[in-house]
Amino acid sequence: MIGRVAWALLGGAATITTTALAQPGPAPALPARDSLARVLVDRAAARARRTETLRADLTQVLSNPRAGTTLLSRGEFLQQGPTRFAFRFTEPAEDRIVADGRAIWLFLPSTMPGQVLKLPTVAGAGLDLIGTLLRDPATRYAITGLGDTTIEGRRLARVALVPRGSAPFMRATLWLEPRTAEIAIAEFQEPSGLLRRLTLARIRRGGRLPADAFVFTPPPGVRVVDQAALMGGMVPR
């Protein structure tokens, strides 16, 4: 269901002297590649904080190594602030995920015909993975530089992020544009073993979004399954 939707190690050494025992020494320096990677990720996070709206073409590839299957989806991603986002898929057609600021709606007729899932907003971290990743990354993740690579003629910097605590993924790899710190590709290894790769293109920031970008009305005759109510809580209406 969610798969249809639809993102490090430090080392150092020190010489101990009598003076060093009396005073704490400086923290071990990060390797140059890791230091540059951290700066680049911080720039990407700062850019995300300044962005009021975002719109981008989206391609998602979901791989299941255990089952040996690969699922390809295409569409558009829109975001306004931390709690409003939408996946509007064209492949498969009619599939939608909409976070309207009060609840998250999953309408996926390609895999769940005849029903809509209504989730609490706290579920957004597992859906808007890039947005989750860019919230205070320097504190929440160990960041490692993996060097540069070239994809379709574009030079991109590869960076790995491993969560220091709980997260909806075990490891994320980003391909970033070095000059702008824009994320071109984000890949996430999820606890289930699934590998999710998101490719963003034609990214537009700060523009006007459609008036109905974050509005979802369940189609007539479709059953609404309120997950928050089933768990004993209520989603604000």
C-alpha cells in the first residue's frame, strides 16, 4: 500500500599529555569529504526552511529484494510548509496522497480499490521522506561523503545519512547538485527491506500552487477507513 506512494562513521586520534588530562581536547576533526558533505546537506536544509512552496516532477522506483519485484510510479509532488504535501500520480492514474494539514488521505485505487485511508498527521514522516530528512539533519544523522558521480551528464555529490535515533528509514543516500544544494535523487533503505528511490525534476520553489493542491474529497461510494479512530484517537475534522 504505502509502497505504491507512494531516503557514517567518524574517526580521529589524539595524543594524551598531562595538560590534555587537565583540559578537554578539541573534538576529532571530520575527514574533509565528510565535512564538505555536511556543509552541503546543511545548505539543502536551509533552503528547504526558506521555501514556502515547492512543486516538482517525481519518479519513484520501489524495489523489494526479497520478492525480486520493482514498481515504477510517476507524477508530481507539491508542498507548502511542513504539514501540507501531495503526491499526484499520473502512473498509476488517479492515485493520490494528500496531507491537508489536519489529516493524510491515501487514495490508491490501483492497489486498494473502493477505499480511502485517513491517517493522522504524525504519519507524514513516513511519506514525505525528503521533508523529514531535511529537518535538523546535522543533529539527527551521521553524515558521510561518498564522492562525486555523473548521471545523465550532471555532476552530483553523493552523501549518506544514517539516523542517530528513530527514523522511518535505516539509511538514506542523496545525490545533490554541488552549486545549489538541490536534491536530484534521494534513496531510502526502509526497515522492511524495501529500497525507495525518488528522482525530482523541474523543481520550482516559491511559486503559486493550484487552489485545490491540498484538498481531498473522498469519491462517492468509497469507504473511508479512519486509522486514528481505529487506534483510539480522533483526527481533527
